[in-house]
Amino acid sequence: CNLAEQLEVCSGAGARERELQLELDAVEMAKNEIIRLSREYGDERRDEINSVVSRYVSAITEGKYDLAEVDETGKLRVQTEGREVLPEALSRGTLEQFYFAFRMAVGSIVTQEEPLPLLLDETFAMYDDDRLRQTLRLLAANGSQTILFTCQRREQKLLEELGIAYHMIEL
């Protein structure tokens, strides 16, 4: 009788393990499908994304960089005055600007039907004042609602200097 009870308990544990394994397999399949779709979408939209990224980078850097694109392997390619520059040779601030341009480009392409609000948290910490001015102009022209979190007053000062309307909530 005790052996029968133990056998029942053990077979119940095996059933639970099989159930969990099925769930893990389903999650793995979903993950692989998301990765496949992401790559497929990236391949289909790479040229469009790179074109928009280059426009944003050119606007932020006032034309210093002609081209900024991500190739199929995910490597950043940058050109200035027709010559390629290694990303390792760029300053942290410039790389942050390229990353911002990439996020803006993908966001504008993915949300074409209905623009979403843009949330930025200390995004401009590594920007110099000139590039921050250009970025704030770009954001103002973008037309999307932008919520900027910062512990600096620099953004407020430049928004006022540029005559860009904003609402400030200080915590």
C-alpha cells in the first residue's frame, strides 16, 4: 500500500515536470520566433532606418557626420567628410548622439500610424551645448510629446534661449 502511494506521488511529480517542460518549450519557441521576426523586420527596414538615422545624426551634429548606419551584423559605420571613422575613435557624447538618433529613427518608423510619447531620462548628460541645442530643435520639430527627466537646468536654459515652449514639473 505504501509503495502504491509513493508510486502515485512520484508519477504526479513527473507529470508536473512534463507540464513545466511543455511551458519551457513553448517559451523557447516564442523567443525564437520573436528573434526571427526581429531580424526579418530589420532586414526589410534597414535601409529606411539607416537613412533616417543619418538625417538625425546630420541634424544633431550640424552636418559633421554624413552617414551613420548599422550593418546586418549590428556594427556601426560612420562617415565624416566622405571618409569612414571607426566608432572607437568617437567620443562618448558622439556615440550617445548616434544611439539617440537610432532610437528616434526606429521610433518614428515603427509608430508612423500614431506617434507615441517620448520618454528621456538624463539622455543628454554627455552632450555639449551646441549639440544639445540642435537636439532640442529636432525634438521640437518632431511634434511628439516629449517627457524629459533631468537633474540639470541646462535643458531649461537652452529651451528658453531657443524659444521652445515647455512645461516644467519640479519634484
